[in-house]
Amino acid sequence: AQSVTQLDSQVPVFEEAPVELRCNYSSSVSVYLFWYVQYPNQGLQLLLKYLSGSTLVESINGFEAEFNKSQTSFHLRKPSVHISDTAEYFCAVSEKNTGFQKLVFGTGTRLLVSP
Amino acid sequence: DADVTQTPRNRITKTGKRIMLECSQTKGHDRMYWYRQDPGLGLRLIYYSFDVKDINKGEISDGYSVSRQAQAKFSLSLESAIPNQTALYFCATSVEGLGDTQYFGPGTRLTVL
């Protein structure tokens, strides 16, 4: 069964600084990978996803993530964060197989952006 | 209007009470899910349904039941609520396909006293 590890429970950063949120996964088969964002008092929103093709995927608000199969990682990066990026970020993985592609979530990383 | 709605958004109840959380979607998706979120634990799957006649247990289904009344409606019930069911509950939907991307409702915050 697949699993996801987000080692950093909280990442404090100053506005306009770069940030990387780490995500490592474990699976015996090929995977799909997702990053979801949860703003305060809201539900989860899909930020970006890797399904196939290019290993570098981007979101509309400047985040990007790179699928690294050899390191089983899917780290999320942004070169310059804004106050509005303060949120909790969840990495998730599902296995490529027939039938139900169960989505397994990491425990989340809280990004705190200060002025 | 939101594609996935949940009612109520907040609920406080007492131990032993029966509670129903409702989810409706206008995305036209066949697949629906119920998760609970606890601090430090991420999201865990309670139940999922591929269509009205197909309901399956997730990893933490004990103490919960569900009903898929229509393609667009999926309800979660706590037959006899207990304090450790205090959590944030999310409904999600997806359509079968590449990656089966899930889309989430705004959540219901449930407190069991």
C-alpha cells in the first residue's frame, strides 16, 4: 500500500522569500501525485498534479512541483511567497492500477508567511 | 455556487446522539467520498461510493454509515456519536479517469461533547 511522508509540520518564511515543502512517497507501483492547499476555514483545493508526461508541473499561482522517481519525491516550490500563501498544504498519492485509485494523504505542512 | 456543498457547516452535539452530515454536488461526478481530518493526521477515508448501488468501506468506517440517495447526494451518519468523532469532515467527488482527481467540499466541523 502507498504512503506519503511530509516531514515538516510547519514552515515559517518571510514574504518574498523562496520556499520548498517536502513530500516523499512509498509505493510498489507507478503513482499519480497531487498537492492540495487548505486555506484557513476552507476545504481542500487542488493546487497541482502529476499524472504523466513532464515531471515538472506548475500551478496558476506560481507554485511548481517536480516528480523525482528515483528519490520518490514530489517537493513543492515557490520562488517568492506572498502573505496570501499562508495555508496548509497536503501532498497525496494514488497508485496507477485498475479499479479504485485510493488517494492517500500526508499529514500536511503549514506554511506561515510573515511580513 | 459551489460545486460540492456540505450541510451543516458546524455542528455541536452530545454523546449518544445520531447525527447526519449531508453532501450534494453539481459536478455530475459518479464517485463520492467521505473523509475526516484530524490535526496532525491528515485526511482519512471513511466511505466511498462509485455509484448509487456501490458503497465501500474506507480505512476508518467503524462507527459510521452512509447513504447514497442519488448520484448527486451522499450522506454520512454517526449512529451514536462519541467524543473521539470530533473532527472536520469532508465530502469529495471525482469522475473515473486518469488520476481520478478528487474535488472537495468546504467541510463540516463536528464537535461531540
